[in-house]
Amino acid sequence: MENKAKQGLLPELWHLVRTHIRDYAMFIALAVIFILFGIFTNGNFLSPRNLTNLINQTGYIAVMAVAMTLILIIRQIDLSVGYAAGFTGAIAAILMVKAGIPFYITIPIILVLGIVIGLVEGSIISFIGVPAFVTTLAFEFIFRGLLSLVTSESGTIPIFDEGFNAISNGFVPDIGEVGGLHLLSLVVGALAVVLLVVSQIHNRQNLKKYNFEVVSLPVFIMKLVLMAALIGAVAVVLASYRGLSWTIVVVAVVTFIYNFMLNRTKLGRHIYGVGGNPEAAALAGINVKKIMLFCFASMGMMSALGGILFASRLQSASTTGGAGFELDAIASCYIGGVSTSGGVGKVTNTIIGALVIMSLTNGLNLMGVGIAYQYVIKGLIFIVAVALDVLSRRK
């Protein structure tokens, strides 16, 4: 059944914003941040170079936030991910620098280490019954100590492997230029727009087929145009500087895999089921403990990947690596619309939430705002995001 705007286009748009505030809030916040920082930095924030750097800076938080989305959906939390990322990044540096292991062998080893870490934490939570808050807080202390231990000799471990450092600092080889713009970025942007249009039309047809309510055709077209324009703008910005970075490729692949898993597989339905009502899920035959174990193993692997991206970006590992990452990852999820009560969340929205968090950091740094004020501003935005969730659920 099509939801036709009986009183006009504007009333329907207002109704959609009010009833889907959790989904739209982060887009509105991101737009406001871009406009304000564009004005206050005299356009420096919106320069192609800075926006490309912003996207690359978001990479390590984004992959961790994607996995954190699953943890929060099932009503758990992981406070250890920050120093777990710092520790695994330091181990990667040690393997390459001191053991001479190539980066393409080091990376799989570190990812497996991350999975093992997640399985250990998940087993303690699932099978022994220690609360996730307590377990992951304890492991945060453990990884902080281990990180200090492995970096105690020099404090910082420089990484000289060019292949490893290119993961967060390098760009995909281009296929040519058009008018000074990198062609590969434009082609990828065009393909993304086509896939967006096809998928949105397909989803709309499926909803109508089963008599679900959909927005009116004008609103649907407006939504498509805005989303296509956003993708196109990002593609042009990337093409204006150095093209498509490897960080973007990594984040895009991770987001696609997790989005597909949550929305198109039985495992994803089980994760949402456990988050919505664990008791009912267990009665329905879902193995809640295995779902929890999977989510923590996934979180461990993405913590390791975040550590790899961060160490690659800095081209070194240090005793402070990973500090505060867990706060940015959790905040990204809640700003992206993950419910505080569990059972609700989208990894695509979490990526927008991560962009909001990192845009604040980037823009405030350009304005010369001190780190103390940055924490205050982030905290205020975080509490507003959670308040919106609570109010929307109350309604």
C-alpha cells in the first residue's frame, strides 16, 4: 500500500522525519557539521585534500564501529576494543620489524589473533556468565598492560614496510584522468549510483508486493536524487585529489559484508532476534550463546583490523595506541541509530555516525579548538543521540 501524501509533499516529509528520527538524525547532524565547519574554516574543511584525509582517518574507527553494532544489537558491550587494537597493531609492528615477516603474512596472523581474543572474551561472557561490562573492562586493563610491555623497550616501534604503510596512506592505481579528475573514482561513483537506484527500486517493489506501506513516488524519487547526489559529490571530491584510497576499499568491503550478513542471512535474523528478545529467541531454537560468541569473535577481528589501519596510518606502534577508540566506536553506533535497548541498528548508519565523530575531531582541530573542549562537544552530541533514541522508543 503506497503512502500517498494526502496533504502535500511537505507534510509527508515532516511525518517521515518525525517517525524516523533515529534514521535521519545522523544525516542532519553530518550536514550541519559540514556547513558550519566549511564556514568557520574558510572552506579549508571542505577542500578535497582535507575530505580525503577525513575519510581515511575515519577508517580504523569505522571498521571497529561496524562490529560494535552487532555487539550493541545483542544488548552487550565491549570496552576492550581500544587497547585491543593498540596491542594487535603493536604485535603487527613487532612481527614485521623484529621478526622480518612480510606484511601479507602478518595481517592474517593479526586477524586470527583478534578472533582468538574475541572468542576468549565471548566464552567468558557466554559460558561462565561474567557480565560483558566487567569482562571487557578487565581485558581493557590487560591489553593496556600488554601494550606497555611490548613497547617498553623503545616506546615507539617505527614501521618501514611500504606495503603495510600503503594500506592507510596509499591509493588504488588509477586508470586515467578526465579533466584533471581521477577516472577510477568517477567510475566507482557511477557504479555505486546505479547499484543504489536498482536496489532501492527492488526493495520498494518487494514492499509493495507484500502490501507494506511505502512512501509516495515523489518522495521516493527525491530520496534517490539526494542519495545519488551525495555519492556523486563524494566521488568528485575523491577524484579531485588523489583518487580512491585503500582505506576506503577496506571500509567499503567490510561494510558490504556486514550489511549483507545482517539483512540477507539467517545469521543476521538470529542476531536481531537475540537483541530483540533473548528469551524468545532461545525458545524459538536460536543458540543464543553461539550468536554471542560469533559477535565477540567478529568484534575481536575488527579490533585487530582497526589496529592494523591505525598502525599503518601512523607508520608506527606506540604505548598510547588505541586509547579512546572504544568510546568513538560506541558513540558512532549510537549516533548512527543503534538502540540502547538492543535489537535495532544498521551498519550503514553506523558508518555515518563514525563520519560525524571524526568530522568533529577534524573540524575542531582545523579551528584550533583544544582537546578538552572537543571531548565536551563529543559528549554533548553523544547524550543528544541517546536521548533521541529513548524519546523515539517512548513514543
